[in-house]
Amino acid sequence: ASTPAYEEKTTQPNKQKDEPKAGAKNNDGKVYVPGFGWVEDQGDNKGNTSESDGDWNKQVGSMD
């Protein structure tokens, strides 16, 4: 049996010519997210503070 021979081709990645840049906004108030398309703008990021002391070794529940 002989090994198969393939014609060598140069390939280019698929590019959307009219794809907006990440973070672009449209007239409907939506934001473009690559891979997801147009999504509702949720506003600025919000941070919260945790009340945990950060000890991951605490037991949860009862160990009878």
C-alpha cells in the first residue's frame, strides 16, 4: 500500500468583513461581544465585598 498524496494549499482564517469591534454599541443600546454577537448592555461592572475570612479548610455541615 502506498501513502496518500495531498495537494498543498495555503489557507486563510475565516474573517467577517463587516464584523464590529468588541465593545461597539449599536442604535438599540446593545454591545457587540465576539462569539456572542449583540447583547444587552448591562452597564458598568459592579464589585461586592465578601464577609468570608478566606479560610477554605472549614468544615461544612455536621460530621457525625
